[in-house]
Amino acid sequence: MKNLALALAMTLFLTACSSGSTVAPLDVVLNGTFTGSFANTDGNQEGTAVLNLTQAAGGTEITGNAIFDITVGSTSNVCLLNGLVTGTNNGPSASITIQNGNLQLAISNNGDTLSGTYVVTVDTDLCSNGTGSGNITLTRS
């Protein structure tokens, strides 16, 4: 019985140590400018994004503005300029709403990288070429 308990404890320890997942500390504050790229689900439209974020001191509320630029061929077109940003920093993730869309983002351990998905909820032609969703990666600049 003692050997079984020891084997079970070692299995749990090795599983926990080898999971490979990381969790951001709860004290990561999302103040600053984050720049990066996005691509719609169909892969036929991509562009750049800039989020200027401010997180309330000691709180989880996020506010700011966003600029999304789509690239069509060699031409860049602003599809969202100064979009109102609101959201919540939940530690290892952030939920952000930008005007007519939502971003679900994972936050890196140091808070310098945001990556995840976006869903356009109202005007699906805005920054998503009618697909309504895609992937986005942003880095603190």
C-alpha cells in the first residue's frame, strides 16, 4: 500500500511538473501600447493592430483605444480608427471588447505578449472580410 501511495504521489508530481503550461501572475498590469498582427479565419485578409491600454491602478478594468489596419495586396487601409476599448484583466487572460468585436487573449508571464482570437460581433466586414473571426498576436512596444 505504501508503494502504491508513493507511486501515485510521484505520478501526480511528474504530471504537474511536465504540463508545460504557464500562468501569468495576477499582478501583471496591461498599461502601454501593444502592436502586432491579425489574420482572419479564412486566411485571405490580414493586417496590423495597435492597442493603447490603461489598466486601473489596483484593479482589473482595462480601457483605451485601438487601430486596425488591413492589408489588401500592397495597400494598407485603416478599418478601425480609435476604436473604444474596454475589458478585464483576469491574470492569465484578458477579455477585451473593441467597439463591435471581442478579443480573448492569453497574457504571457511577463505581460509583454498578448495572443488569442477575435470575433467581430456586429459588422462582420469590419477588419475580418466577412468571416467574423481570426487570430491576433500583440507585443508591448
